[in-house]
Amino acid sequence: MEDPPKVPIIFANRVIQQFADHLLGGVSIKPRDYALMRLVFRKLKGNWQLLTQGDIQQLTLLERVVTGWNKMPGRKQETEEVEQV
């Protein structure tokens, strides 16, 4: 039986989803992609606490992570999925 997600992870996922909604037009994000983006954000010296305080550098960094995730090779874009139907 899995433990429920912890509050900081839920917060991070919501922030990532909001960024994706605003920057990418509401793409769907899989659970492993949330984990990947959180990991990359931390590896790039991202700080969630500073992000909650509105730090512009952290906001810019998270924006780069989310848009970079969307451009990953092999990731299907929603428009590609619609064209194939």
C-alpha cells in the first residue's frame, strides 16, 4: 500500500501544473513527469521556499524547466495526438 503524497509534493505538482496550463495551454502531465520536473528544478539549485515568496529567479527557473520538459524529444504534443486520430 502506497503512502499518500506529502503536502510539499502536492504543492509542487500544483505549481508545475499551473505553469504548464499558462505556458503550454493545459497539457496533461503524467506523475513521473512531475517527479522529473521537481528533480530537475532542485538540481538547478531551485528553491521551493523562495518560489513561494515570489522570487523572480526561481519563477524564471521553473518556467525554463517546464518549457524544457515540453520540448523533450519523444514527448508527444497534444496537436500530434489529435492529428493521428
